[in-house]
Amino acid sequence: MYTPAHFAETRDEVLQALIATHRLATIVEVIDGAPVANHIPLLYRQLTPTSAVLQGHIARANPLWQTAHERGVLAIFQGPQAYITPSWYPAKKEHGKVVPTWNYCVVHVHGVLRAVEDPTWLHTHLRQMTDENEAPLPARWAVDDAPADFVNATMRGIVGIEIAVTRIQGKWKMSQNKSAADRRGIIEGLQQQPTAAALEVAALVPKPS
């Protein structure tokens, strides 16, 4: 991923926070020379200070667990993003030498994928995935709310996947290269937009001092 130094994000806690709040990953692999993408929610797990994994599950009919077994993959987590109009820049009135851009943040996780068919691992994973996603809801559903025979039958139709993380790269393109006045205009403009994503981006643009 092309990442100018002023857009690079390397803080582990920031990268992990984005993964935790935007769990739907695009998993990219190369098959017969062509890229193939799957969209799978994943959990990030720090195993030791120097090792981590991404864990998820897919339909048994999905060839990902066979084609990418013990092969390198790329998991992409897309965070908040928004269009930035030059109309928000004071520089537009001053000299007009401005163009539109797009602000976004994204995390790329490189790693090696393996399939996991152990039912104990899979059941534990399903509980963790469910509990973490249900946590903010007022009426929470749990795996044990469904009949055990139904859960067991459902599990036979899925396969666990685990990606051993080899490298993480973060890019926060949030107008860091703009002047303080232009950043102020961007923040004010985004705050007036009717979408939650625009407000998220506004909060990530560095505030002018």
C-alpha cells in the first residue's frame, strides 16, 4: 500500500481499535495469477507481545479454506471515509489552487491462513464473536439461546479460519498535509454533513492548534 510518511499510522492500539470497530475484512488471495476477494468478519487476538492472529469462520462451501491453506493472504479493514470538497478550504478563495480529495483510514494485515476444523475451537470462536458483537446491544443474543442440536448442525456447515499475522500497515489519510486553516474548514464542513461517517472523519482530522 502506498503510504506517504505523514499518512502512516503505526500505533498498535490505534490499528487494533479500527479492526475491533470495523470487523468486516476483505481477504485477498491470488489464485492462478488472479486476485480473489472474500468478505469475512474477523477478530484480532494478541497471543504474545510479538505474535497475533485474526480469527473467523466461513461456509464450508467457500473454497477459501482450501485454496489459501497455509498460503499468504491480505486482510483489509476499511475505516471511516468521506469526500472532501475544495469548497471547504479558505485557500479556494485566496488563490483557487485546490482540488477535491478523499479522506480515509485503513489497516492492511498480511499473514498466513490456515483452516481450523476442530469443533471445540470453532464453538469457542463462535461464542467470542457473538459475545463481542452483541455487547453494545440492549437485548443480547447468545449462542446458548439456540438449541444445542441446531448449533451443532450449523457448525457442520462452517469452517474456522485463522490468519497468523506477519505484518500490519495502517494509513490514516486525514488532511495532515493541509494548512491549519484548511483543516479547520474541512472539520466544519464535515460536521455539517448528514452522515455518521462524515462525523467520524471530522473527529479524526488533526485539529488546528
